[in-house]
Amino acid sequence: MRNLMTDEEIIELYNKGDQELFKELIGRYTSSIFNFSAYLVGKYNAPDVTQETFIKTWKNLSDFDSEKASFKTWVFTIAKNTAIDFLKKKKSILFSEMSTDDDFDFSETVVDDNPLPDETLERLEDEEAIRSLLQELPPHFRTVLILHYQEDLTFSEIGRILDKPLNTVKSYHHRALLELRKMI
């Protein structure tokens, strides 16, 4: 039954005292927040950022307002801000260095049901190429593409997460696609 509940219904029941329901929210968003964090701060720092994101979410859950944003948008905003805070603490490391992680294997985040060996090899090569191209984009372009295509967020939701106007997000998306086309 919990799987049929919306995030907002879970939060309402949580705020009324069902403390166990927070685990449901964590379960729903852990992999997405981890993947998003890995793109921003690197695979090895992503667990810390993910954990800190959920700690901040838990501490501020009573402040969540479904009238202002969906829970997904809200938690991704927290994740983005947590990643920024993490990067500020690590000032000696450039953002571009943090997000290029040669050991990060994008294929680890892809669910695959018994592919054939040649399909697996082709998929890994494609994902490696995509990951490499994304790493060459400026962080704000890369973030928009990840949130839109990997996390299925709308441009409005992305704008709220990044605290940017809708037209700016659309512009970032358009320019990111143009940059990708040039690279290919």
C-alpha cells in the first residue's frame, strides 16, 4: 500500500507521527540522488553528499510545502545545494576535477535484464562515450541534461532546483544540445 502513496501523502502521515514512512521516501530517491550527486561531486564523494542530503531532508521535512514544489523538486534542490556546499568546503579541488572521475562506470547505474554479450559491449561503449561527452560540458549545461533526461524533471522543476528562470533553463538545454552536436 505504501508504494501506491504519493510523496505528499507519505509526508503528511510522517508529520502526523508515522516516523517509519521516511524510509519509504529514502528508498524512492536514494539511487536518483546518488547518481545526481556522483555527476556533481564524483563517485567517491557521492555517498557523503547523498547521506547529507537525506539528513537535511529529514531535519526540514516539516518545512516542505507541496504548494511551492513537488517533493522530488524539493529534494533535488537540497541535493544540489548540498553538493555546492561540499564543493565549497573542498575549494582546492576544481569543480571540473570533481566531476571527472575516470573510475566511474556509468553502466553501474543502468538496469539490464540478461543482455547478450555483444549488446553489453556496445552498450558500455555508448554509455562511456555519453559520459565522456557530458563531462566536457560546463557544469550548468551538464546538470540540466542530467536532471531532464535521467531524472525526468520538467524545465520548470529544474528551474526551481537551480534557482534559474524557466527561459534560462531552456536556453541551457538548447545550448547544451548544440555543444553535444559539435562534439559528435
